[in-house]
Amino acid sequence: MPVLLVVHHTSSPTLQALLEAVRAGAALVDGVDLVSRPALAAGPAD
């Protein structure tokens, strides 16, 4: 199954809202898993 990796740095409420909107939109796509990682926790293995 395809994976959508979202690497984020949500330093403000506006960016947090944007992340939530991306998550909600990705949930509408059948057959895609969403993986969300904070920027400082993401690495090459992701």
C-alpha cells in the first residue's frame, strides 16, 4: 500500500490547523496510509 509521509514543523496554531487539514484530506484517499512525523524526529528511514 502506498504511504504518504508528512514531515511537519507545527510551531503555531495556524500550522497545526494546516496539518490537521492535510490529515483529513489524506484520509479521504482510499489505499494510502498516512505517516506523520515531526521534523526533528523524521529521518532517512521514514
